[in-house]
Amino acid sequence: MSPVPRGALIVVEGLDRAGKSTQCEKLCRWLEQEGRRVKHMRFPNRSTPIGKSIDSYLRGETQQEDHVIHLLFSANRWEAAPQIIEHIRSGTTVVIDRYYYSGAVYSAAKKNPNLTLEWAIQPEIGLPKPDLCIFLDISSTDAAARSGFGGERYETSEMQKRVRNLFQELLQKPQNKEMVAVNAGDSMEEVHETMRRLGNKLFEGEGLSKPLKSFDYH
């Protein structure tokens, strides 16, 4: 018997209120219509004990030292890593709403001199590396104007501006060739169509014939 073709690992990133959740759902429905098995995940996963601590922090109900909460976010991704790998090996495509890119830039955006982008990325080394990371790019001003903005700790215009600048920095790094920026200011359907084109390019290419990579920042 021929081995089962592996699934793809697709991540959708962006500022708060950039439309990630909506576009992830539309992408998953399209992939299913194309006959692919799909698993939709999001981080933080607030259902685990670690995730519940993160949820309490994000809602402003508890406080955590910057390094501590960063490592909790990272641990939340690591506890899901075996499941991600197993899904992909079995031929299921995994679509993730936020991943280690957000983990690094949101912590570094706090401007703690002892928590740089380079420090923040280190705990993520070894996690499954996405085949495609779509960054839904929108200005912090436009994001702040969208419904629901401001409900959680990181949803301030100044924080989101710093986050966007750090995402742009990641996009320029040669080790992040899987990252592609998409204009999130376009209509919902235009953004979806662009993401479909990127998905088709991924599935028609040769990348999925190779084993899933592990993230290495160096």
C-alpha cells in the first residue's frame, strides 16, 4: 500500500480583530469541500489547565511576570505539538488560528528590555513548522475601529502598533519564507480568495512530499 500523503500545517496570524477566526473558518470549509480532512485549532487553547491560567491573565483577572506568562503561552503550544504532528502524519491538514509567531511578537511588544524578540522565540524552537503562515495585515488604527476591540489585555492601539512592526520584522527574516502577508483591509471574500490561491499553490507544489519540518530560528 502507498503511504498516506501527509496533511499541511497552515497558520493564520495577525493583529487582534484582523479577521483571523472568520478566515480560518472559511478556509476550513473550503478545504473540506475540496475533499480534505481538516482539523481547526487555535492558540491559546484555553481549555487546558495552562490555557485557563492564560485566559485569566488575558481577561485581566490575574497578573503574571512577563517571562512567566510567555513561557505559559509556549507551554500551551508544546502540549498540543504531539497532536498536531499525529494529525498531519495521518493525512489531516491542520489550520491554526495564532501560533508561535504571535507568541513571540506579543511578548516582545511589551518593551521589557529583558524580553526581546530573540529571547521570546527560543522556547518555540522544535515546534512543528508551518508549511504556510498567512499574516492578515491591517493597520492598528483600522483594527481598533472593528467591533469588539479593547476587550482583552493586549487590545490597545499602541500595543497593536508595536505588534504589527514586529510581525513585519519576522516577515523579512530569511528563515520565515513560509510567511506571506495578505491585505486584511480587503473585503472578506477578497481575503478568502487570496487565501484559497495560496492554499492551492501549497497543495500543488512539492513541499508536502517532504516530511514536516521543526521550527529552527537559526
